[in-house]
Amino acid sequence: MSQTPLDRPDQAAPAAQAGLSGRQQLLLIGLFVAAYGLNLLLPRDLWVQDEARYGEVVREMLAGGNWLVPHLDGMPYPDKPALYFWIVAAVGSIVGQGEGAFRLVSTLSVLLAGVGVYQLGRVIHGRQGGYWASILFGSALLTLVVGQIARMDMLLAATTAFAWFCLQRFDAEQGRRWLTGFWVLCALSLAIKGPIALLFTLVPGLLWMMVKRGFPGLVSLRPLLGLLTLVGMVLAWIAAVYLDGQVDYLSTIWHEQLVGRTVNSWSHKEPVYFYILLLPVVIMPWIGPILQGLSSMIRERASGWEAVAIFAVLPLIGISLISGKLFIYLEPLVPALCVAGAMAAQRINGESRVSAWSTWPPAVFLVVLGAGLVWASNKHLGAAAAQGVWIGIGLVVLGIASAIAGRLSGKRWLYASTGIAVVTSWLLLGGMSSVLNPFFSARALGESVARHAPVARPVGLINATRGILNYYAGRTFTEVSLGEAAAWHAAHPDAVLIIKTRDLASAFGESGVPDSCRVHEIYSVEFKQYHVVADC
């Protein structure tokens, strides 16, 4: 049985086996505190669409007590399993329900994922490799974004990293606890994100053992027992839902989620090459070291190269073949990529100069991003444009600083790039939050609806995406199609209507909202004008 560098200290490089110095430990902790903890202290609402939608799911769970089947705007919500919402509700019971609970779960998830990435890097490259893998992971652009928004993808990245780690330890030790850990983490990933999560955990894990150890290696994972356990877990949940009388919910999951999103998604539909084009951007500023590390591991047949290749490439192919795509879905790939990049980072750390292929892409990216933000702020942000412009200029300055840092030694460039990534996080996810909050928060609209519509008064939502405006209203709406708007309004003259400007004619005719309406308030959400209308 082969052993990892961690198990063979006599054959591993001394630098790779050296423990982390106190300074390194402080720097690693400081990276995650600075990049994620400080921004967590800044107030921010749950934004339309996904954050506000998830907030409403948790609110309805708490209000209705239906913990088995998530609901959105009073209807079953088949898009995501319930576990993530349970976790947010549990954290909220300690720190208070609301935006803070969601953001704290994301912060804890990125910390957990960072530990998992360190353990992976330690097993494959030694302790110094684990250090650099976690540095790269914590300062990669996609991690900075996903680690500070209300989504379950970072939690999936954490379970992916630890599932892979357990598999590595099982391969080295054949310990039952590691095998159990692998299957438990596969089950958790399934409960967090649904079947697609197995593309990041179970499928590459089985293939890796088959490639490395052949059929006996695959058998050692006890796949039949593990798969039967996963299937049993799913069947138990299906039985519970069935006994609860929610058969239609099961049908919706199959037709709309599993089949619909895979073959012909109704949202986020992108071509098969979408992720390949996007991947170099989302792993900035480490595109150079990651590509260099992948190439070196495969070319030199370095320890762990099969695992890195399989856990990075196989899930990428799988999610690229699925119709619905979103850049955030790439996050569970980042641990594998950063473990590969750690090999190059260790070498760069000892070099006097860094290759231009590593230094120039992040510099150019920051300059282009900053210039684009200046343009977009002037075009779309109105009175808030000045702050957006200054933040854009700040990004351009960081890009110039990144270019200058390319003249430093390898070690200094690595730390300078990490620091620049942290400051980028402050500007984009800290500074821009206050600028964009009025544009992407439905708080003002929701509070208006709550003010004008007591529980007994109906609220009609005309031709809008389900569940994105409910959270701050604290109640469910009646969804009305555009073709039914006029008839529904006539049948419910006491209702409060929420309707976009472009749809006013369907409800009120070409003249728009009558002057006789005693309530007519206008709010901008996601750069769309919504009218709250009542008492007409």
C-alpha cells in the first residue's frame, strides 16, 4: 500500500514536513479574520434574489413549523434540501433569526472549508503544502464571494474537502473511522445541495480508488453498503414526505429539478463551455500557481496527482454537462485546485523572481474590473455613483500594486497577492455592500406591504419571481399571472398589489394607476420599479 508524504517523513522534503511556525499560524488566522470576519460586522440585508428567497424559506419554516418540506410563498420549495435551512435556523436560535444568522453560517462554513483544505494539502504535500493550500483557498476570488453571501455552496465545499481528506486517510491507513467519515460526508453533501453534490464527493471518490487500487480498492470502500445506506436515507425521507401527504412535492422534485434543470433548465441556462471560460477568472489571483501546480503534479507524477486530477476534472465535466449553470457552483472545485496550486506555491516561495504568467493576469484583471466598476457606477448607480467610482479607482490602484509586486521575490509576491486579495474583498464585498444594498434589498418594499396589509388583507404579486419580495414583508403573497391581473384586481378590490411599472397597463389600463388610489408607493429592487398599490 502506498503512503502519502505525511506518512513518510524520511522521504519527504524537510521543508514540506516542517511544522507551521507561530508566524504562519497567525498569518493564516489573520487572513480569514480579515477577509471574512471584518466584513461580517458590516450590516447588510438579504439581497434579491437567492438570499431573500432563502430567508423566506427559513421564515416560513419557523412560522409554519413544517420542517420536513421547505416552503416558499406558501408553496412547497423543491429547489434545495432542508438541511441548510435547518442549520441557519439553529444558528439563528442562538444569535437571533435574520440576516446575521445566514451570514454567520457562511463565515463558519468558509472557516471549516479552510481547515479541510489545510488537511488535504498536509496529506498530499506536507504541512507547508497545507499552509499554502489554505492561503490560496481563503484568498481566491470565488471563495471571497461565496464565503460572504447567504448560500449553501460554501458548506458543500467544506464537506467536499473533508470527504476527500477522509478518503486519503483511509487509503493510507485502511481505518474504519475514515471510511465511515467518507460516507457520512457524502450523505451530508447530498442533504445540503441535492444529488448534484455527489459529483464532487462520491463519484470522484469511487473513480479515484478504482484508478489507484483497481477493483480491490473499489471493493475496500464497501460501495454496495454505502450506496444502500444513501438510498435508504433518501427513501426514508421520501416515505416521510409521502405519509405527510405531499406527493405532488415529490413529483415536482423529479420533473422540475432532477430532470428539468439537468436537461433543459429554465434558469441560469448556459452553454457547455461556460465554466471553462469562467474558471480562470474566479480563481484569481492564483491562476498562474494553480495551472503550474496542476501541470507539475501530472507531469512529475507527484504524490496525490491522480486524486487532484480526478477531483478537479470529473466534477467540472459533470456540472458543465448540466443545463443550469451559475459561477457559484464552481466553489466545491476550489479545494482541489488550491491543493494543486500549493505545490507551485511552495516552489515560488523559494524563488527570487516570479514568472510573468503568474504576476500579470491578476494585475490586468484588477485594472479591468476597476475600470468596469467606474463605468457601471456612472451608468447605473445615480446618486451613489461617486462611492462606486472611488471603489473602482481603488481596484485599479490595487491592480497597479499587483503589477509592481511582480518585481518582488516569490515569497513576498505570495504574501503581497494575498494582502491585495483581502483588500479587494474589503472594497468589493465591504465597501460596495452599502452602495448596492438599496438596489438589491427588498426591505423598504416589504415593510411597506407589511404596513398596508394586515394578515387578513390579501396581497397580489403580479408577474414576479416567487418568493423574492416576501422576507421583509413577513407574509406570503398570492401569485398572479400577467394575463389574470385585471380580473384578480377586480375580484379583490381590498387587496394590496405589487406590480412592476411595465405591467401597470395589464391591471389598470393604459392610463396607469388611478389618482384615486390612496396608497401608491414606488420602490426600486434589482433595478426594477415595483409599485405598491391599494385602496383604489
